[in-house]
Amino acid sequence: MKKIILIFFIHINSICALEIACNFEEVYQNGDSQSGIILFKNDKLRYQYDRDDLYTLIYKNKNVLVVDNTYFNISKIEDTSEKISTLNQIFNDYPDFKKEYNTDDLKIKIEKSNLNFIRRMAIQSPEANLSIHFYNCDFTSISDKFFDHFNFTKYE
């Protein structure tokens, strides 16, 4: 009987574990925009811009790493305003997203899609006000290699 209960809880936990890949478009107040791909898996986040002259952010083990999309140079940054960790927290709330998330200097409003995932995220902070639109979201198995900065692999 104990084995059946354990298997049931392992199965429930694997169902609730979110693995998702989405295209995104950031739209700024001045009309500028950037696009890319976001991956989320088990408390790991990858935010990859499409343009080679930009970068990829990898969040894992509560660290934020920046990988240059051209030369693949790696640097660690401090998430001083906790923007990346807040984004990670939001994805961890799936499927029970709040309508709004607030920190000291950050306000994020969430609009859900008909997939019960995020369609749009409106971000207000002292540094920038923008919207991030998520589309072509795919609940799929994501390899851990896409969260490895030592053997960096572009997600296509």
C-alpha cells in the first residue's frame, strides 16, 4: 500500500513540474521591441534573445549568468532588483498565477492565455516599463543542456 501511495505522489509531482518553451516579444514604451525564446524547467530559467549582438540569461541555483550570443563569453551578474528571481517565482506559481506581483521597485501584471499560461506580462520599474508577450508556448520536455553555461548550446 505504501508503494502505491509513493508512486501516486511521484506521479502528481511530475505532473505539476512545469517545463515550457515560449517565444517572447518585449515591447517598450518608445515602440522598440526585442524577441527571443524563454525556457523554464524545475526552477531553472533561460531567457535567450534572438539577435546575436544581445545575450542569453540563465538562472539556476539562484545565480544569474549572462552569455554573449556572439562570442559566448560568460559573466555572473547580481540580480540586485530581483527581476530574474521574481520571473522565476512567477513561473513556479503555474498554474495559479496571481494577477499582480510586487516587490520594492517592481510591479508585474499578468494576463493569462487560454492555455492557462501567461499571455502578457506588464512590467513597471524605475529602469523600464515594458510588456512581454508570450506566444507559441509548448509544454515539452527540455534538456538540461540548455541551462548549462559551460557547454553553451543555442536553443533553436
